[in-house]
Amino acid sequence: MAALVFLHALLGLFLLVAVPALALGGLWGFFRPLPARFYTLLRGTAWVAILQVVLGFALFLGGLRPKEGLHLLYGLLLAAGLHYLGGLQPGGWFYQGLREPPKRPEFFVALGLLFALGLVLRVYFTGR
């Protein structure tokens, strides 16, 4: 169980660094298209967040509880949000699934990453 707690904390620190860095890089999306490499990093970070959520719920079922129950909800919202933002790349799974895809999805990715920045801070401070 201690190894899962350590891994959960380590992935949390990664997200605490990666999401603000992505949000800062995503600001470029307000002005220009984002490069494909950016979306690759975003999708990789989303998978780290999904693994973080899986570990969190495993710890929860194992009897460990966060300081506040909202920690679980914030983590789930962050992982889902990052996953959908990564799919907004032109040609991505979410972009293709939209009936009328936006002409500039980068704008929505930039806004979504600013929201994700707030979520990652809430996840961190409600779980301590």
C-alpha cells in the first residue's frame, strides 16, 4: 500500500508541474495553431492523470481517504478534461466526433488548459 501512496504522490507532483507548463504553452493557441507535439504532450499528461485517478480510487477502496471528498471529484474532472482537450487536435478522436468541429480548436484548448490549471491546484490542496 505504501508503494501505491508513493506512486500516487509522485504522479501528483508531475501533474502539478506539467499542467501549468501546458497551460503556459497553450496560451500560444489564442494566437496561432498549436503544433502536433503539443497535443502529444497533452495526451501523455492526460494518461498520467487517468493513472492517477485509478490509483486514487484504488487507495480509496483500500481504506485511505483524502482530507476532503471533493479531491476525488476534482481529480476525475481533471483527467477527463485533459483527455477531451487532447482529442481536440484537428483529426483527433474528439474533433472528428463533433458534428461541426470548431475552425480554431486551439482557442478552446487554451481556455480548457486554464481551467485545468485551476483544477490541478484544487486537486492538490484538497488532497493534502
